[in-house]
Amino acid sequence: RDELDNHNTSLFDKSFGNSLTAISLSHFYAYKEIAEYYDSALIFEDDAILSDNFMVKLTNYINELPYDFDILSIGNGCNLHVSKNEIQSNKHIYKRENKNEAFIRCCDSYIVSKKCALFLCEYINNSAKNINRAIDNWLDIIVRDNNLITYWAEPTIVTQASQTGLFERSWYEQKHLCNILIDFNNNFKKISSSEFLE
């Protein structure tokens, strides 16, 4: 974040701040790498804590994941979960279809497909400007407005250490971030990409 130059920050609102800009750019660069080199990839933020037997569980989740996916959220960011009445025995992957609920949990841990990464890179290159939302909220709006196919894993297999108190956030008070995300998801009014980016 201390080495950002004008080219890197030109997508962001001037008041956004270096820490949030650096976090978003880390995700954007990951999308570029996936688009160029991988069929899909798992993105972690630096405070991710993996569950016991993580690789076994992840492999099972990937085997259950439909091929049409764009994004699979595997972490429990802001304590967002599939509702209890949707949970089925022997099922771990749940499609997000309700436009009144979150499509993206926090971006602490998620898998992005190549087709999604290609779309996000094109979107960033051609449409993104004046970004003034944390990556979690920004991505949720892009997913919602463009009908990207997202799934959530349950039970989750990653926890964000900054939400458990193990690590401190350097850029934001965690309670405030989660309240914004939960409020955003509970009271979502559809915003088109053009309105969002004005």
C-alpha cells in the first residue's frame, strides 16, 4: 500500500485510501493471473485461518461444485451463512439466487473461475472508475448486476482472523465493516453499474 502509483490508483475515488486501494488491487491482480494462467483459483486474504482437514473438505466441495460456477465462497466472512431452512444433508454447495440477499460473503476466501476472471478483468479495464467500496461490496454489486453464478459452501472452511480478534485490521473497525455489509445486504436497493460508478 505504501508503493501505489497514480496508474494503480486511477480506478479509485481519491478519498478511498491507500489500504483499501491496495486490498482491492490485490484481488484485481489475482483475477488477472487467473484469467491468464489458470482454469480457476482460490483467493485468500492474508488473515485467513483454514479449518482442520481443509484440503479434504475443499476437494469434496470442488467435486460437488457445478461446472457453470463463476465464484464459490468458502469462508464465513461477517458470519454470513446459508439459511438453516436451505441446508440439506449430504449437500455442501448452495447457489445464490435471491436478489435480496448477499451473493458474496467477505472476500477472505473464494474460488474464481477463468470465465469469471476474464469477465472481471474486462469490466475493470473498460468500466471501473471512481471505486469507493470495499472489495466485498464492490464485487457483490458486480456479481448481482451481471448475473454471475455464485455458490456458497456450508459448512464454511475458512475463518477471517480479523473477525475473530486474532488479528487487528489496520484500515477499518471490523464491527463497522460487518454492519455496513449486513446493512447493505439486508436493505439492498439494486444499483446499476453505471449509477454505482458515477
